[in-house]
Amino acid sequence: MKKLLLSMMLLLMVVVAADAQSRSIGGRLGHGVEFSYQHSLGASNMINLQAGLPFLNGFGIEGVVTYDWIFPITSWQEQGSWNWYAGVGGGIGMWNFNHPVGFAGVAGRIGVEYNFWFPMQLSLDWSPVIGPSFGHDYVDFNYYGMSSFGLGIRYLF
């Protein structure tokens, strides 16, 4: 548990220490409640960090990092902008603290976002983590992460 939190904090510090460019911070509501941080790496790429409390088989924690490619959608309005994005990365987590079950795997992300003309962003995406789950006496396939659709709201700075 301590190693997971330390790793997530270290990763967050690396992301924050990168060149000061467009960033967003906020939350995501889907198969749980998540903190969301995005750091732009130019006009067409970003790093996304999510740390949250999923409502899987009980209660748990998880962290997901993805490298995303951004594809602008032609705007039919002068105000705001639409983008869709897709990315790949990794994720780890744990749920059901009474009988702990951990998971790790490849994370994917695909979604659409709207950047308002003021510093706010809304997004709708699918962010599964696919890989093994493991408990005290077994190894299984992590299928809970397949239903990880979410609605995000972020402040742009």
C-alpha cells in the first residue's frame, strides 16, 4: 500500500516538473470517483494521470497513467473546441480490503472532450485496465476495469 502511494506521488511529481504548458485538473465520475490531471505535451499529445476510489467488488484504490494522442474535431462554433483522444499506458490497484485483491495491467483510453471558452473542460471516455488480478491464493483476469466509462470535469490552467 505504501509502495503504491509512493509510486503514484513520484509519478505525479515527474508530470508536474515537466515543461509548464497547458494543464488541467479535476475529477472523473464513472465506476468510481477519481482525481484527474492532464499535462499537455504540445498541440497533439498529453499525459493523463488518474487516481481514484473505484466501486468494484467492494471498495478500493487505483492509479492509471496514459500517454494520449489528441485529434481536433472541426468546430462549427466560434466558442470552445472539440477534441477526441486515444491513448495507452498502465494501471495498478487494489479492492476489497477485507480479502485484498490487487490488479495491474495495460490501460487504454479513448474519449471526447469539449474545451469551453472559459477555463473548463468536460470529457466522456472509456478507460479500461486489462491484465491479471491476484489475491492471497489465486491469480485471475481483471474484468472489472472493462466497464470504466466516465464523465470528467476539469479546470484548465
